[in-house]
Amino acid sequence: MIVLIGVLGGLFASWQNFRSGAYIMAASMLCGAACRAFLPEERLGFLVTRKRVTDITVMASLGLGLAFFAWTARGG
């Protein structure tokens, strides 16, 4: 739920400032990857969709990709 709220909050924030919204979404995805890596499966709810390694890889890649995209984008 925290990842979903973070991504939606980032989308809302990106209307005013693209970079800050993208950084919020990236942080949310990286937080989800960290939660998936360290918390037991009983406490994760919908974050458990595939194997642990696949979930962590996908969320961390999306988070790092969004952060890199926001960092290299022109304007703001």
C-alpha cells in the first residue's frame, strides 16, 4: 500500500515539478524493493507477486531508472 501511495503522490507532485515527482516515485519503488528484500512474506501483502529475486530486481530497476531519468531530464 505504501508503494502505491508513493507512486500516486509522485504523480500528483509531478504536475507542479517533474523532478520532485519522479524522485518521489523512485523512492517509493526503492522502498518497496527494500521491504520485499527484508520483511517476511506474511507482512508484505500484494508486494508478493512472483519470486523474491524477481520482485526485488523489477522494483529496484524501476526505481533506479526513474531516479536516473529525473536526474538527466532537462527543465524541471
